[in-house]
Amino acid sequence: MKENLQPDDILPSEAVLVDMFGVSRYTVREALALLEQDKILYKIHGKGTFVNKVPIQVESGLEKLESITDIIESFGYKPGTVWADIKESLPTRDMIQKMKLKPKEKVITFTRIRTADGKIAAYCVDTIKRSNIVGDIPKNIDKESMFEYFEENFGIVPEYAIADIIPVLPTEEMKKHMDIKESQLFLLLHQVHYDKEGHPQIYSMDYFNPDIFKFKVNRLRHY
Amino acid sequence: MKENLQPDDILPSEAVLVDMFGVSRYTVREALALLEQDKILYKIHGKGTFVNKVPIQVESGLEKLESITDIIESFGYKPGTVWADIKESLPTRDMIQKMKLKPKEKVITFTRIRTADGKIAAYCVDTIKRSNIVGDIPKNIDKESMFEYFEENFGIVPEYAIADIIPVLPTEEMKKHMDIKESQLFLLLHQVHYDKEGHPQIYSMDYFNPDIFKFKVNRLRHY
DNA sequence: CAGTGGTCTAGACCACAAG
DNA sequence: TTGTGGTCTAGACCACTGC
């Protein structure tokens, strides 16, 4: 059997794979479906199953929801946090609307300055409902990744997010806590994270330093 | 049977649906999988299948490749063009690399200032290979949509694009042609468009006015 | 424990592509 | 017509949830 598959090589037919691996056709098709989803294979009805070009393996872009820690690591940097703050407050009008809060419902805001190899990478402000936290407000964040922290402590598991992308200059708050130039541009990802059921879970404003992050999006013409 | 399904209502179990419709469980599951893909339903292992909220029907974001004309229209504005220019030139180093050009291969650059309801919306620079054009270089662009123009005149049909998202201040070129403030922020979509076979077709730098465009991305945790 | 969705087998027929 | 992938049936066992 050929080991080094080339682009557009044809795979053995499903019937053959069934014999080769001694599993049912359903199982074969499930496996191929996964590889097809990852754009490693493509199928043509009546012809066969083929190997895709490798460069189609587009590097993942913004359309994939990842923790900032993972993003920093995927750029080859070492993630860090140089400052963090946890505050209880009343929500802004925008939070009330997007998070579907009751007008007087308290929220908790986690603010952190993230670094990549020690350089300022992002200013992250994440807000969740007060009611997500049982008991006292935590004094510090014991995880690098906010996603892990929210999941393990409060059972918040974001499944998808809708992000507004906005070019901005630093806010007063940011200048207070970070040593940056007045004219330093940031890319603000203003997003709401939702759980599997579609309930808003996290309201976040992440300001990314474009000198560190090169954000990509894969854009498709047809769905 | 209940007709008006509410969010988070539970659906009959797969076994029940099998009896109800007299089909196999495979068929039931295929149907549910489609509805789940469209985020109309969600499943929880061991519990059941539930109805999602309607507003989850997320509006399309940057992950969908559309012409700027369509984007302007989808925001409810009337698209227009106040200035256009067509030039032949040698490619930049970045173009050579990303478009896989021969070093001395000529390119054609189309520059346009797009408006939405008359307000400055975007500064668009699209570059294609000289060899895409048979005969003389056109003097003007007879379409509002660049995608339509490229397709009808040169047979260029972009299928997907990879975009870098960069916050920027206006370039000298932009200030020369547009009446804008020095400090006006723009969102640059620096992108390469590819055809179905994965060959680079269009190299474009689109500078969007964030006062007009509210760019969104739908971000998914898992694929 | 019972009931749910997740995975799998074994077999059938249909729809499409190419000689 | 042959061989491919696409759809479907009927049945089984597993993994998770909640009582």
C-alpha cells in the first residue's frame, strides 16, 4: 500500500476500506466524514474519495474561538499576565441588552493585562453575571487561560461568540495601567460568548496589540 | 402534539420519532444533525434534544466573503464610487510572494473610493495579474461590484480569501484623495482571494471606515 | 435504575460518473 | 454496465443523565 499520499490521489473505495479495517461501512464513512470536515479529503459522488492539497490547511483564524492564552502560544510566544483585577459592579446599558440582564443585576468584571514573551499583548476585560459565582468574589485568578478558569470555577463553557471588530486608540483605563504610547493602535474584539444553549455567558472587550497579533479570517464565498 | 415550539423545549426522543415517522433511527439522526448544524436544535447526551433560540440565527459576518457593494447594501446604505483609478505596475515583494508571481510579471491595480449614502466608506485597492487581461488595459470600471466586474471581464471568480485584519491610520495616498481627518482610524482588510483550485487571483487592501462598517465575526469553539 | 443520545454492525437500494 | 459515494433499514451495545 502506498504510504505517501499526494494531493488528488484517490483513496481506496469505501467497500475496500471496510475489508481492510474489518469495520462496517458506517464506521468508515464516519471516519472519512471527519477527514473531509478538516478539508483533508474531498469526495466526488460516483468517482471516489481524494486527498486535498495541503496548503488548503488554512491556518486557523478569528472564525475559530480560542482562549487568548492559546492564541499567544500558537504565535510561538510565552503567555503571561502582568496585572489583574476583579471588581463587582452594575452593568452598562450595553451589557444589560446583550447579556439579557435584569436592570439591577450585579456583574463581575475581570481585567487583565496579557503579555507575550513579556511584551504587552492584550488588555482583556471579561464580565460575567454575579449569579454565576456562588459565595464570595474570588481575589485572584488561578489560571492562565480565562476559558479554563471560567469553566473549572463557575461551569461556564462558551461554545461560540459573536465579535465586533473595531480599530481603537487606548482608553484612559488602559493608559493608566500600561506603559504605552498615546498613538498605539489596538484591535478591539468586542464580543459576547454564548453557551451551547445560546445563553449569553461572557461579555468581553479584548484590546489586542497588532504588533504582536496578526489576526486572520478565512472567508468563504458560499456556505 | 404541540405545534409551537419554544426555546429550550425538549423534543420527543429519537426512539419516539422513529415510531412517529416510521423511519429508521439513522434517518431521524441525520435529520436532527442537519437542524443541529443550523443551530436550530442542540443535543445533550443522556438528556435529550432541545430547541434553540431563534435569534441564534447569527447575521453573517466577515467569515463570509462578499463584495463590498453587497456589504454596503446589507447595512442599508446606497453604495457609490467617487473616484477610481487603474494603473499598470510592477508587483511589490509581498505581492510576488502571496500571488506567486514571476519577479518581473506586471500587475494591474484598481483603486476606488467607495461611499455609503454619499459618506466615505472604504478605500479599496485591488491588484490582479496583467496576464488576466487580454489586450488593452480598461480605462474605467463599468460595474459597481468589483467581483462582478472581475468575473464578467476577466473570468476571475474568487472562491475564498484569507484576510489579515489590521487597525491603521490613513496612508498618504488616502489623504491625497479623500477629505479625512489625520486621526481617522481605518480597519484594513489585507487579503488574497483564491479561486476554486486554490490559485491566488486578487491581492487587495481594503481600508474600511469603522464609523460606517460594523464588522462581525462568528467564532466557533469546535469544528 | 430507566431513558436518553452516541457508536457500531450488516445489509439493501439509489444516484452519479465513466467507459 | 460497473463501481463509486449517498441514503436508508433494523438491530445492537455503550456512555451519560437523573431519579
